[in-house]
Amino acid sequence: MFEIALQDNGLELSIQGEVAYFNYFWLRDNCETSWDIVTQERTFDILSEADDLYPVSAEVDDDFLEVLWCDGHQSRYALQWLKRWHKGEKHGDLAVRTRKSWHGDHYASMARFNYTEVMLAASSVADWAEAMLDDGIALIQGMPNSEEALQSLCEKFGVVRPSFSGYAFDVYSKANPENLAYTSKALELHTDLPAEELAPGIQFLHCRTNDAEGGQSLFVDANAVANALKQQYPQYFTILSEYQVPFRYTTKHQDVRAKQPIIELDPNNGEVSGINFSQHLADIFDFPQRDMDLFYPAFRKFGKMLQDPTYLMTFRLNAGECIVFDNHRIAHGRASYMEGSGARHLRGCYVDRGELRSTYRVLRAQHPVVVCPPAWEQLDTDAPVLAQVS
Ligand SMILES: [Fe+2]
């Protein structure tokens, strides 16, 4: 037996012993006729409804709430569907996954994929995207030594996202370099382009040639370091997540500036969601001088923790490999290499994090993870179990 009470702005409905309230505008807005069947976009315009929208009648019939509106429109809602929304339950999202922290010894267990495999198998791209969401880094091996290979790989996640360097950039030693990356000098740990309002999300670095002596690649899971800082030095963590730090990049034709916190927090849950860290692109800090007494110890402690071998992963990137990492989570750098000892050429580009998450949602839904139950549970059936991935 269902009881319905029509009130001024909404109706109360008893569902399985619980009284659930639904706003009239919300109900009308989400009538199943509001959506275009093909595009799944809302075609109904709630702004065109009268201010005093109300139902003439509402009743439950065969597990559906049926509403007749004052303008004669009829809506039908499954009770099971309504039950989900009355407490304000958030949308589920396959791409919201728990980040797995890693330390300096991660190289041996770093997720690895083969170029040909990810070009041919969508399930492999789903696994790669999952590794990116969980670990923030993965290695693609077997890359062809061509200009196009990098773009083809990036497009498995989404469209290439240009930066002020263009659609792609080449890193090698050259005369009159516009930044340190184009020399053989060491590159301190950093994230790319915090001077841009929206710093690039996912970075791809395709090693085309590496015959040089030295030039080891350095990577750190900065989320792991930021969380350690939060535990050990909570006051430093607060400072680095609150102060808006000025970053700047200038050339003859560009003057790119943005203010970013060193540690980014997820507004939904307050957890660390990324970092912005680049001493090359940090502008003169413009806080009141007394605040420098607080800021510099925090900034220096965090920077030194990033360099700590406990967290720092060091390895040689070989020709034919492409390292792919979350530029907001993974700080990267390079040891110096000996000029003239051999050629070293990396080609890079970026894709937004939103593109990665979108690709993951689509591909993981199409290619769910199959988990085989333990042997003793297979006595009754040999069928694999589809894992709950939401
Ligand atoms: Fe970089």
C-alpha cells in the first residue's frame, strides 16, 4: 500500500516503509520524455514551466509512480529508480578509483603495455587507463621510431591537447635553448607548465633515441609524498594547499602566468588530487614577507621529500619506450647526460585527464574485469565472475 501526500513544492511517497520526498520541478525535469533517445541529452526546458507547477493527481500503479501535471502532461517513474535519488545519492563513476601510492622501488612492478597490443585491443587500452588512474604512470614498449607513433598512441585516450609549445614537443640538446629541457643539464623534479591556467593532465614522452651517457629518468608519486607530509608536518601541508603560488613562462612572444597551490585538494573529499611544482617556472613569490617565514620551510621540506630515495624512482628510458604519466600527480626530472656522448631525443605531448577518464568509463564498461573465483568455489561452476568495478 502506497501513500502519497501532495505538498506545496513536492510530494511525499512511502516506499517500503520509508517516506521519500520529491520536488515537483525535479520530477518534471526528469520525466523520461525529457531526454532525446539518440543523443541522451535533455531536450525538455524546465525554464518554460509555470512557477506554480503542480500535479493534478499522483498514484502508484504496478511499481510505477504516475503523475498527471497541471498542463496535462503525464509522467511515469519506476519506484526502484526513485528510491535511488531521494536521499541525494551521487552518480556512480567507474573512473573514481582509489589511488595506489608507490615508492622508489616501483620500477619492477610498473604497469607495462605493448604498443601493438594497445593499438589493436580496446581491452588493453582499458587496462592501461586503469593503471593510469590507480598508479598515475605506465610504460608502453615496442614503439615504432616514427613521428606518428606518439600521436596514434595518445589518440587511444583522446584528442591531443596543445600547450603553448604546440601539439607536440621534442626534447634534445640544441643551440639557443628556450628552456632547460633542451640542454644536457639535469632537470629538477617538476610538473609541466603550472604557468598555464589548466596545466596539462597526462604527459607522454616517447624515447626515439637514447645513446647518451647518463640522463636517467626520475619519477616520484607526489601524491604519496604529499600524504606523508600531511601526516608528518600537517602545518606545512596546510600552507602548501592554501597559498596561491605564482608561476610564469616567458619567451619573446609569450607571457604565460597562473597562480596555483603547490598541493591540490579534491573539493569533493579534501583528499590530495595533485600537485604543481616547478622551480624553473616559479615566479617571485609575492606573499607578505612575514608569510615567507612560514612558506619557505614548507616548500623546502616538500621539495626535499620529493628527492628522497624512499620515494624517487630512477631508471633509464630506452629507445622504443614511451613513459605515460599523470602530470598533476607524478613529478618528473632527469639526471644530466654527457654532451657529445650520444644522441638523446624524446618526443612528448599531452592529453587532458578528463579524456583519460572518459575513455576509461566507456572501455571498462565494454570490457569488464573478469575475476576467476578461488578453486574451491569452482566446484559448482566453471563460469568466471564479473567483478564489481563501480
Ligand atoms: Fe617536464
